[in-house]
Amino acid sequence: MTNGAREITEDECDALGVWRLGPIISAYVPATGTVNRTIIVHTSNGPFVLRISSRERLRVEWEHACIFHAADQGLPVCHPVSLPDGHTILERGGKFFTLFPMALGQQLARGELSAEHAQAAGECLARIHVCFQSLPPDRHRIKNLNGDYRIHPDTIGRIESAILALPMQTNVDRNALSHLQARRTWLEKSGNEMEGVQKRLETLPQFVLHGDYQETNLFFKDSSVSAVIDWDQSGLAARGWEVVRALHLMVGLSVEMCSKFLLGYRSVLSFSNDELEESAACYGVLADNNLWVYMAAYLEGNERAKQFIGPDPFIPFQVEWKAANLAEVFVL
């Protein structure tokens, strides 16, 4: 079954049938998403989203526990749709299927976000951090922020070799080569700053994070957040990492947008400039060492990851942060 996008497999059609949604009008795979497979399903009973994960079952169960806890605390989330037996996870062939109703509101591209959206997003993130304080500590999943960023000395070379071995290089491939060379130069110049980052992060206030808080996982209605989706990256870690990551990825370190985002966050939770600066320092080391996009695209065959390889040159986060001089404009 298709709808002008990507093929829906027979197994996926069979899995959809288990939920007894009624006649399926259309089902297609959107272009977004890099880890989990997502299928938009339109049925006679309305639109739904089917997500397929190859992660371990405990990881999917934790995601659902986070969603239900957030809902109990009044946060805007989408409950998983129950199967006829009352469960919310369908396991088939080592994959885990979950069905969600389509979120209310609309998703906005980064360039479409207004200052009001940024403030609402900041407030909502603080509410997420607050709500999980009532979750018993023995139920927390620990999120290792630097576990995915450890780079073997030959990693950049391996990725470059994979790109150079392609029968034909696209502009994206050439951009990737340029980024990798710039990263190598920067990392050689800056030294191994990864040492000690984990301990520094552990000294910062710890909260359960959403884990991937950016515009692709937010829906807005007017200027308010109407839904937060994709909780599979959530876990206990330094909340400052998530705040700075949102300032970087969602609003591009724009002074106006960052100020509004922090205004919204600080309307719910205090967040000092000292914590902001230390969080930015730690996040910068992780971000500048992060080769996930290139590894996924060229070593793991994940073509969707290439959408994040843009034409702009690589600029170390620490350089961008210093140039933005954000701490000087944030007023507590």
C-alpha cells in the first residue's frame, strides 16, 4: 500500500490490522525520521501514526511509562492506542509496533517558529522537567549523554573512505567530506576535551529529560504547545544539556529566540547563568565530537540521516556560543 511516498510492507499492513482501525484509506511513510520507522495511517476512524522500533522492549516500555506519567501530570502528549487485549505494544519478528492518534495542532519548520513559539516551547520543557520529579527514582532510566559521542581515532578516516568509495559523489557527499576535514582540524587543535565531561555533567542538576526536544517533536496550536511526541530518547541526565541543545537546534542561538525560550523556561523553573554557561561548555564538547549523522549515513546505510548534512561549513559549537555572547543578554 502506498500514497506517493514509500512502500508499506505486508507485515506492517498485517500489524495495522491487529488494532482493528476499520477500513484503511491510505498509509504512507513520511520523509522525516531517522531511527524509528513511522507510518501515517488514514482510516475511516481518523488519522493515526504507527511507529516501528527495533530497540529492546524495555526501552519501548519505558517510553510508554514516560508518556502516561506526563499525561497524568497534565502535559500535552499522545497516548498509545490500546490493542484489543489492552496492551500498547505489539511485538513481531523482533520489532515493536506502537499506534498513536495523530497529534493535535501543527508542526512548524525551524524558520516558521516565532518568538512566542520559542517562549511556549521553553515553558513546556520546564514543565516536563518538573513533572518527572514525582516519578520514583527507582523507575528512572539513566541517559548517558556522552556514551554516543566516543570517537575512535580512525572513525573520521573510515567515514571518509566510505564516501570516497562511492561510485558517484553528490553535493551532500562532498559537503560531508568538507565537514569531516574541518572537524578533524578542530579536534586536533582543541585536544581531547571529552575527558572529564561526564563528571562535569553529573555535577549539574539532574532531571528526567525528553531527550530529543526540538521542533520536529512538537506540535503547536496558535502559540501554545499542543503535543510533545517521540519520547524514546528520554532519561535522567543534566537538564542543562537539553536546554542548550534546544537553544542550538531549535532556535539556532538567535539572541531574541533564546531569550524568549529561557523566559518561558524560567517562568516555571529557575535556571542560572552559571548553569547555562557550564551546560553550554559540556554540550559544546559533545556536539563537536558527535559524528552520528555521518556514521549513520555512510557506515550504517541510513540514507535518511543525510537530510542533516547541510551545505553550511562546520563551525564548532563553542565558537558559535562565544560569538552569540548569549549569557551577557540573559537577565535572571
